[in-house]
Amino acid sequence: MRTRFFFIILTLPVFLASCLKDVSPSDALTTENLTSTVTGMKNALNGAYALFKDHMDFAGGRDDNNMYLRQYFQMNDFASDDIVCGQTTTDAFYYSFSLAHTPTQTNSRFFWYVSYKIISDANTVLAAAATISNPSDEVKQMIGECYFLRAWATLGLARFYAKPYTQDPTAPGVILRTSTSDPSSKARATVAETYAQIISDAEMAASLMNTSRGVQYASKEAAYALLSRAFLYEDNTDSTTYYSNMVINSGRFSLETASGYPSMFANATSSTETIFCIAFTTVDDYKKASIASMIYTDGTSGWGEEFATTSLRDTMSEYADSDVRWSYIVPFKDAGGNVAKKNGIEMYMISKFSGQGNSPTLSSPILFRLAEMYLNRAEAAAKAGNTAGALADVNMIRRNRGLENAQYTAVPAGKTILDVVLKERRIELAFEGHRAFDVYRNKRALNRTYWGYHLPGLKESDINLSVLPTNYDNMIINWDNSKTIYYIPIDEMQTNTLCTQNP
């Protein structure tokens, strides 16, 4: 089992503010303007959390569509086979559907920028903490949260801008920023080095956090959950199982039942299943600039231009009457009661980011929850040859989603146990930023053979929903296709002479 144990060392280096051309954060933290009081550290740390949801000036202006979580979910899921594009558009998110990435696309540039700003702010708090002798448990908790935020942001960058570990651990990873003395020009670490840093940070975080501030902040269990995910991405089955168990057996969380699941995402901060979420309030309801805006509308709110795919709906179709996970796929009906179409595409809205305070555009997005830990453990068991263990964890999820009478007793004919786990993972974690990466890290192909405007040159008159499309690009995306990762943004390439570009 791969684990590490650390002595707590508080003389910790920190990362420089930013190295993006023409991007200068107006609220950059420094050790000079941070007080060394606990209150000052807490305020600064809370500011780092706020970067997940704040709009801010970037590249000389402000675009309300630029927000860390909006880009995180769109850049993940719009490139998957779970969400279909209902039109072509000049908005940068369309690059995720079309896979026609560029180094200048705004969403990717902003995500890179704000990810490193989260790292910068967390590291600056660490520098302030290093001046405190004999830190209290409260201060240690905040130090641990900083390590967690650095690990989270680095893992997010690795998923978008580097090959999966399982494909090539020697490939270029991301730039590791761990010291205020880092030069602006710094080479990319390898994928293996990137994951080693993520795991080291998360393990340090777990060793320090013993005073939970609520699920809207990092905790020891959130660090364990991050470790479970990171080790899963490395295909390290023993450590994935170990850290999944640390969360499952903590006694702090329980799976939502079939009755509670439909309201879980609208009530994320109070859900028994939430390990870590970003808390939004009514003040943070960004309406048509929200996470939900592109994938949901009630007719008056949001844009509602992207929908659940026929591929996902077909995967879920066997238990459409009993699986409560269907509650997050909402058909938009026309005046005649039929599913409406947008440019020929059926409008099956997605409501996982809606419903908080009865607002169609407000939620507190969940970044780790208990169901993922069961599915991580199930995937590890499947890869370790423990079929019974994998099926037990899959069945645990299904029992709590209305499928008590649809339990697996054996692996279905023609399928592998990994097929079973990945199918359940797709259904359970749909629209939560996992799908495309889950496919590619397992060296599988993404099948996008369905009607949608990810198909280049598609016209509405071409669409015939009774048959599958043929002879279009972007239908089958193999795991080794270079389009599966994003380009390093132009800002970094122009200012960092040691940074190499993705092919």
C-alpha cells in the first residue's frame, strides 16, 4: 500500500502571484498585506475559496461567463458523451464540444489563470502561517486546507492539460508552483511528478486537518477523498481502496436514500452524502452566467442550449421508471406536451445545478461525495480481480437509487466487471465532471455517435432522430487522440520560455 507519513513542518515555501501575460490580479495576496493573526489568515483563506465562484478581471476586462466552476464543469462534460450541443456558437465552450481547441480560447485561458491564482493564494497563506510558532489546532486546520486547495487545483490542471497517468506517466504534466521564489519561467513537471506533488499535498492536508469547519471547507475526509481519486487515476488499487475506506468508515457521511437523492444537489450543504462543496448563496445566483444556465431552463431562466444525450438516456433506459437518477434529466415540453426540440435536438434539460432556494440557476456544486468513494473502491476491486467486492459496492449505490429489485448477482453476459462499474459510474456521476476523463484514463474510446452540433457541418435538415448519424468527424474519439487534452494557454506560452506546448 502506497502511503506516506509526515512530520509537520511549518517553514513552507510559497508560489509567486502569476505568470500570465497582461493578467495581474488586483487582489493578489502577499505576506506583507496579510496579518499574522488567526482572523487575518482565515479571511485570506476564505478569499481563496471564493475564487471557485468569483468573477474577476482577466486579460484587461471582465466576462461574467468566466468563473472557475463554470469552466471546470463545462470543459469536462461538454467534451464527453453525456451532454449534447444544441447549436453552433462563437462562445468558447463550443471548443469542448467540437474538440477544435486553441491556445487562445478564453475559457481555458481563464481556468489556467484562476487555478494558479488559487494555488498562489493558498501558498501565500502558508507563508504567513510559517511565521507562527506553536500553531494551534485551528491554525493547523487552515494550513491543511491550503495544502488541500493546492492539491485540488493541481489535479484539475493535470486532468485538462496533461495525459492521464495511465497513458504515460513520463509525459509532460503541469507546472508545479510551490514557492514564492519560483522563477516565472519554469518547465512542466512530468505527469508522474505532478501526481506525486498532488498526493504529497493531500497527505499533508489530511495529517493537519482535525477541526472541521463544515462541508463548504476542506476537511480530513475531503483530503482522503482527493487521495482516493488521485490514486484511482494512477491505477493504484490498494491505495484507492485504503483512502475510500477512510471516508466510508469515518461515520461522517451516509448515502442519500432514493427519497432524499432527488433533492440532494439543491441542498448540498446539508446533504448526508456531501464531503466537500462550494457554498453559493442567493447573492451568488448568476442567472444566465451560472453553471446551470447552459444546461437548464424553465422557460424564463438560463439559456438551456445543451441537453442530456441520447447515449446517456439509452444507458439509463432499462430502469427509467424506478431509478431516481432520472430526476435530474428533465424533458422540456412544448405546448402539445411533447419533448421540444432546439435546432432538431431533443431538449432534455439537466437540473443537477438547479433548485437551491427554488432558483433554477442556483446550487452549491458538490466536488466530493460519498457515492464516488464507493465507486472508486468498486473500480479498484474490479481491477484487482475482486468481482464480489466490486458488485457489492455497485449494488450499494443502486439500492439507494430506487433499484432494490435490480441488484447484480453476477456480471452480465458479454460484459466485464469493469464494464459494470464504469456504467454505474457514468450514471451516478453524470454531469459532475468525470465522464470523459474516466473513459480516456481507462484507455477506452468515447462514442459520440448521436445527433448534435459537435458533428462538424451538421445542419438541422440533416437530422433524422430515427437513425444514427454516419460519416461525420468527432463521433468516435480514441483515448490516444491529441484532442482529448487542451492546449497550454497562450498567456503561459508567451511568458514562460521553458513551457512546452501540447501537440
